[in-house]
Amino acid sequence: MSLSGNLQTVSFPDILQLLATGKKTGVLELKTSTRQKEVAFKDGNIVFASSVNSSEDLLGATLLRRGRLSKADLERAIAMHKQTGRQLGTTLIDLNLFDKEEIVACLKLQIEEIVYNLFSWREGDFLFREGEEPRNAPFQIELNTMNVIMEGTRRIDEWMEIQKVLPPDDVLMAMSPSPKINRQEITLSLDEYRVLSLINGERTLPELISLSPMGEFVTCRAIYKLITTKLVETAGTRDMEEVEREDEEEIILSIVFHLYNRCFFRIRSLVESYLGDGNSRFGAFVAQYRSGLLTYFPGLEPSSELAPSLDKFLATVRALPPASRYHHLMRALEEMLSEQLEFVFRLLGLKVYGRAVTGVKKEISEPLAVRRELVQRFGVDDNFYRTLKRADRVVRSIRG
């Protein structure tokens, strides 16, 4: 089986579903200019995953971060691993530092985190090598791929809600001196307790993520819970060197430009994957948007030479009255996105519509994470969610 391409045209969940339904065995390689990960399959189920050029997902580093292994014991295990050539997991068992069940459980969590991280990748090349065995796999852990798809999709939705609450990257976090909650009602999970123990009023969100042994998603989910239950609060900002005042409107317009162009490209690519790029029905529908500001959102691949110019887009927007131009732009984009999603449902049905919604949801994660405070202040996230709800209401009314 030959399967290769780019995640801009075929999403990671779609690749997983194809391999699962085809009961394929082999190794899926995914890479960008800076990252490379591999996911191994047996009869359609995930049995291993690794980061090829990163130490963040290595078993020893994972055990060290989780406080399950001392640095001295890890160095001793690595030395023996190099001498014997046996896998590190097997070596840790040989040294009586862990039993097999403990190593298997840790590997399962590690594999899940690697795979779930891939759900956030919006670009990168992929290649499936059928029949190939995974490299450096001490044990194979079988995960049901369809369950992984459902959990990964759920995490996308949960991540968007979490990002709404997390503070900007320069804000310090501290335990609330007097939480406005009945002490008998406080119930913390082990993850939340671990994160709470790291919060001391002198650390920012990125620093907490770096120190946490549980990975970015689980750490941020715990911080979200601690903030919403008012156990943790902000404690000022870290002193920063003065920088030149940013043109916030230009930054937010740039974010909107790239965000919605990627959304429309995802929708068009999904439709073409079902109908073929020669089918004119979708093209005829989107032709109605080829006027005014919407001409800058044609659904082309963002890296294409034919893609619209950001500079020309900014110039066109700024030619409008300052007081209303941002509202005018966002209202037009809201209508365009919801109408395209509704058309996908009418054209290809509920299942493909669901994939389109999942695809565009991914696009809000980066601007929320990178410029969270600015995005929220301008209401980009609220507008985006309102658009999806509008499309969903129409779909529900059609279905009855």
C-alpha cells in the first residue's frame, strides 16, 4: 500500500481511520522541518510511537520527569544498555528498578501522548511504510485506533476551552491565599495536585509546563481546573525589558488572515478528496464570495504562489472606516465559514461535515496559544465558536 502526502490535504485522524479500517501493518512517519515522529501499526491498531529526533518522548526522560527514576539510576541503566545492546526498558527490568507491568504502563502513556500530540499538527509530510517493524520498541502496546481517534478529537474540543482560561505567558501564578470555596468541597486529582505543588507565585505558564512531568495537555488541563475552582490566581507579570509598542490591529488582522485562509483551504481540500478536484459543484458555490474583502480568502493552499497577499489584504482593510472595519470583516467571515460548512453537510452528509468542523477547530489552537490575550481581547475565539454554533444550528434544523 502506498500512502504519502501532506497533513494540509489529509488530516492525521483521516490517516488513522484509513489504516485502522484497512487493518494495516507498518510504520507511519510524520515530519516537519524540526520534528519527526513515527507511529507503528499492527492489523490496524497502534502498537508503538516514538519521536525520532527529540528526547522529550524517550522512556528514560519520561520516567525521570515523573519522579519514578533517579538520575543516578538512569545513568547506570543507560551505561548497561550501551554495553549489552538490550533495550532501555528491558535493562531497567534487569536492574530490578521496575517490573515489566510498570514499564508497559509507562510506555502506554508515552505512546498515547506522542499520538495525541499529532492531532494538533496542521502541516508536515507523512509516509506509510507497509510491513515495516518499529525501531527500538522494547514492548508493543496495542491501542485501539478508533478509540484513539475519538479521544484525540475530544481533546481538540477540550483544548479550545482550556485555552480560553489560561493566562498570558508572562503572567505569574500563585495559590489563592483565601479560596472562595468550602474546604470540604475541594477535590483534586493526582494530576492537579502535582501541578499545584509547582505553583509558587514565581512561575509562568511556560515554566510550569516545562517543569511538569505530565506533558503539556494534561498540565494545562490541571491548571484550567485550578483556576476555574479559584484555587490558583494570577500574581502579576514577570518583569520584561521594554519593547516597541506593537501595532495590535495589524497583528490581529494577520492572525485572522492566516487562520481563516487555512480553514477555507481545509474545507476545500476535504470536499475535493471526496468529489475530486474536477468537480465543479463546490467551486460554483464559493464563487459567490469573490468580491470585497472575501476575495482574500479563496481557499488556496497557504504556501501557494497564487495565495493572496497579506500586505494587500491589510491595505484593503485599512481603507475602510476605522471604527467599523474589524466588525465588518469578522461578520463577513462568520457568514462565509458557516455557509461553507452548511454546504458540506448538504453535499456530502453528516459524517463529512463532522470532519470539516474538526478540521477547522484545529486552526484556532495556535493563535490561542501564541497570542492568547490579544486573540481573546479582540474576540477572535468567540467569533469562531459562534460561527460553528451557527452552522450546527442549521444542520440540526435540516436533520429535524
